[in-house]
Amino acid sequence: MADSNSFDVVGLLDPLRRYARSLTRSEAQAEDLVHDALVKAYEKQEGYRSVGSLRTWLFSIVHNVFVDDWRRKGAEARRAEAHAALSVEAVVEDQDSRLRLKQILDLFLALPDEQRAALHLVAVEEMSYQDAAATLGIPMGTLMSRLSRARAAIRGIESGEESPEVRRAALRIIGGKDD
Amino acid sequence: MTSLVSENDLNSYVDGELEPARLLVVEDYLARNPQVAARVMADLRSRDVLRMALGTALRRAPRQTVDAAGRLETGMFWRGMIMRFRKVAAVGFLIAVGWFAHDESGLLHISGSEAAPVPPAFLEDALQAHRTEIIRSRMASQSHSQSYDRDEIFASTRIEMPSLPPAWQVTDVQVFPSHQGASVEAAVQTGSLGRVSLFAAHVDNNVTIQPTMTRNGNDTTFYWQKGSLLFAITGEKAGRPLRRAAHAIFDTMR
């Protein structure tokens, strides 16, 4: 029954949960969001064919549930919880890198929802512009302008405060990834 | 070469979205404009930082989320099957007819407050699993699990499989998606009965149904229900020996 693999929802759980975490900025809220989205997806399975790939379809449902149902519930009020919930300590060892990482992450989490969503899909999930635009239900041009503004925000605040140490540490992160 | 490089070009460069021809134009531009190149490097770094911080492994998914994903997967799988094999509806009808027409004793042994119809969907599942197993058995590339570990099956599917006659040899155990969550199919080499499949799945209602026969083509199925678990044994050799086997297994179940 190889066909069952084409509906590998379980295999997409982690990417969906990561996306939900970036949207809600909280691990606990992310779990609830993904669960709500899966229940909704079950109810509207007939909508699947018209959209294309399973990944895009499920990501778009997570997104729509967040926008339609969740944001109204006052997600803004939960912002404070988010920073503590996302732990970055395990990723890098030295202090400087950790600091840099935390700064960029904080800037990312402070972005408006729509910019954060666009940047997560493209940068973290490595979605093509086409898939990301389809997921968000927006034209490609709108997606690109959101990405551009998100990057400008992250770049803008961090520029001008870089010590040589921080710059060296940051370079090491990138170098480490390519090894 | 044009030096008109746009904001979108720079973003597309960071995200690997540029066509090869455009890529060269942008790289040439960056080589001549170190300040813009530094900006692009900063964007690349932020992208990698986000990827590392937010793309990392999560804690194990909560049980209810995994269950919801499994339900969706099963639902979509069956939607796909039904789309692909429209004749399934016809098969379902034949099975439903056979279920009423072919009970050998002429009686439906059903206890419980009222006759509980066995959903044809379950019988489709049983038949589909049986036929898939026949195909799998001919394929050397398919891995076969000969371990009929009832505790392990119960732990992962919450289906309590019956103990089988000692002479029966389980040749393969598979978990299939079915209408009501996971189901289990065991392929058994029985000797006198030839190769049979034992299929088990959860159902919604909670009744006892005595072993009851239904036929489809060359396949004969006896199904029975204990509580909310339905079982079906399917073989190509029809009739009484299979009935006796079904009853023997039924009687061992509490």
C-alpha cells in the first residue's frame, strides 16, 4: 500500500509544529494550533485536490486557523511568554554566538505576523516563493515585499552594534554549517 | 551586463530563487558593490540563524496531535482509494448482498439489543488487506514480519489479536490504515486451509456478532465481532473448514 505514503501527514508534523511555533511564539500554543488545524483539515478533505501538494495544503490550513481563529483570541497578549519558550541555548556553544542568535531570534519574533509567516516559510522551511505564496494565499509580489520588509527590520536594528567578536562569532556559525 | 539589480533580485539571491542567467548578473553586481554584498551576507547569516534556531528538533509531538494526524492520513488515504477505484462501491454492494444471502446456516447469529449491521467498509478493508497481502507475498522486495507478537500489536494499535491454532504459521503481519484508525492483518499458512488472512479493526458500535460468512468472487470471509473489535478471516478455500476455524478462534476470545 505504497499509496498511503502520499498522505504522509505524520511526516509533516514537525514542520507544521515549527511553523505554528513561529506563528504563535509559544510551544504550548503551537501544539494546540496544529491540533486544531488537523481537525479542520479532516473536515475539509475535499478541498485538498484543488491546492496541490499536501505540504502546501496543510501549511495553509495551519495559517488560516491561526489568522481566522487564533489571532482574535488575543495572541498579542501572549507575546511575553514566547521568548522564554523558544530555547536557543542548545544550538551553539559559545556566548557570543548565543547572544547574536538570541538577538536575531528576538527581532524575528517581534516582526508583524504576516512578515514572520513569510520569512519562516522561505528561510526555515526552505519553501519556494511559489509554494509560500500559495500557502499564504497571496500574490508572489506581496510575498516578496513582506520578505524584504522582514529582512530590513532584522538587518536595520542589528547594524551598527556589531563588535568584532560578535562578527567573528557570527561568521563561525555560517562556516560551521558549511563544513 | 545590466547593472539594474533590484531589491527583489537580492532577496531571490538569498533564497536561491534566481534563474542561472540572472544569478550571474546579480553576482557580478555584488562583486563590484561590497556594501551591498555585505548586506546580502548579513541576510544570509540571519537566514541561517533562523534555520538553526527554529528548524531544530521539537519535543515529541503530543499524543492527541499524532492521533489527529493519523486520522487525517487514514481519511485521505481512503478518499484517494475511493476516487481511484470507483468500483469499490459496486464491490461494497456485492459484499452487502452476500452478507445477507450467503450465511450458510440461513441464520444471522447476532446478539445485542438489535441486529448491528457490519459496515461494508470494514469488509472492503478486510478484502483489500487480503488482496494486498497476496500481492506482497509474491514480491521479494517486500519485507515480511513473521512475529505475531500480540502484546506488541496491542500496544501500537489497541487491537487484541486472538491466539491461533498451534499448527498455524504466521508469515506476515501488517498494520493497515482503515476506516476506523489502524487495523491489523496477519497472513497465515494453515496447512489444510491453505493461506488465509486474519484481519482486525476497531468499529464504532459495541456488540457481539457470531462468525458470519460472506463471499466475494473466490474469496470467502467469516467475520465476527467482540465488543468494539471486528475480525475477519478470509481464504480462497471455501466453506466448512474455514467456518470451524472461525468459530474455534471466536470461542477462544473472551
